[in-house]
Amino acid sequence: MPKLLYEQQGLKIIKNDSNQFAVITLHHTADPNKRSPEWRAEAAAGMTTEQAARELDIDYTAVMGAKVFPEITLMRDGIVVPSPCPDFGPNVKYWGGFDYGLRNPSSFHVYTIVDGVTYAVFEVFHPCPNIPEFIEEMKRFPYWNCIRWIAADPNCWANTQQQSVGNPVSIQDLFWKNGVRNMIKGINNQEDTWINLLRQHWSNPEDPTFRIFDTCPNLIREFETAIFVNQSERQLMTTSFKEAINDKDNHALDDCKYFMLSQPKQRQETVVSDILSVNRWAIPANTKHSKPGFTPIKTDGRGYAIP
């Protein structure tokens, strides 16, 4: 068990009894002449915020890179909708985003657009070893039958799952067979476009146009902790730098990305061209039905939604 041997401002000495090693942490504030904000500002000149935190403050959490979405910290009161959250009812349109994980979390969120503001209103977030059970949790959203489509990871359409008879099937097949018949392929190769969309949503601190109910804690957490991949100076000398989010703990961000890049439309009338994209309660547009206000989904025949 490590034992604290000595501590004063800027200096700490800890001894590990198991191997008798002593670790000395010496911070610049141990020197009284280096405790002023002016000294730190001069010492940090030319450094990024993360470099300064790592080099001057011995902040090991700053190793990886810059925050992608600092707005959610700076504008939290405007972005996070506290409980009790409003109930928009069944008469608005809802959409979903879904990122599948067997051992990693599967992330499902429901979104709506009200008065020009996009809201994340519902969350299911945990690994999905049992698809029927996960679907039952998805259906706890009170307006499940009002969800027009669920934009999912395109990899869900890959035939990678083995059934008992040995024929490979896709995750989308398994969700379809269990009643979720409104999945469409999300867009997964335009991360920079999605980041710009978020920055536009959060460009006005007084009126952010993407907000998250606090009943979606994992989506909030991933926005708060998302960081850019950090590239070393050596890498920057030999490769072109491209902003990219660190590909870790980003399942909720991915489902948000699939949703936003699918460009939901509130007023556009559409028709069904792919029966696999029709919700389980819906029927094609050229068929008589008793579901008032239903607007079917238009796809390109491959499962992608057409804006």
C-alpha cells in the first residue's frame, strides 16, 4: 500500500512498501516565484491547453487531446434539459439512432424536432447479448409506434451472425424478425460534417438548437468526454493532420451521428420504395390503411433514407 511520506505545496513524496520505491512529484508551484497566474501564462506560451495541462499541471487526463465539444460544458444549462422533462406527445415526429454492440454497449436514442430545436428524449444503453430483450426496452419509449425510422450502423447489414441452421444473417435481419422493421442504414463516413452540424446547433449560447434530456445520461457523458485523436509532432511532420474523434466510448455519439446525417424532414411527403424500411405497424403508401397522419419512408432500395 503506498504511503505518503511528505507533502507541501507543489511537492509530494510517496513510498511503495511492496518494492520500496519512492515517487517524488514536483510541481512548479513548489517555487514561490512560480505560483502567479502571470508566470504560468508566460510558461504556457505556444502550448495548447492540453499540452500546458500535461506539462505544467501534471494533469494525466489531458494526454489524449482537445475536447471535441467544449460547448456542452460551457453551455450545459442551455443544452441539458433537466427533469421533469417535457412530454411532446404522439403528435410530433420521432426518429431513432442505433449503434450495435454485443460486449460493448449498444446505444439507442430517440430524437424529435420541435419548433426548430432537435431534442434527444429517450435512451437505452448497454450491451446487447439478447436482441428480443433489448427490443422490449426500446419499446418502453411511450411513442414507439410514432418513430418514423431508426438510422443504424451500416455494419448491421453485414451477414456476420450464425443461426442454428448455419446460415449467416445480419443484425438487421435479427431485429427485423423480432419486429423492428424501420431500420435504415446510417451514414458513417462523414464525421467532420456531423461535427460541423453540432457546432452550428451550439453556435448561439443563448439558444442552442440541439438539446438533450437528462434522461439520456450516457449521451451527455460521451459529448462531455469526447476528445480528438492526439498526433505527435513526429507524426505531424510526415502525415497530413485530420481532425478525428478518438474511437473509444463513442457508441451514443455514433447513433447521434447516424440520426443527424440522415437529415430528418418534418414536412416532406415521401413514399415507400423499400418494404424493409417500413415500420412494423405501417403499410405502403399505395395501400389503404387506418393510421392517420402516417408518412411512409422513402429509401434508395439499399436501405438508405433519401432526404
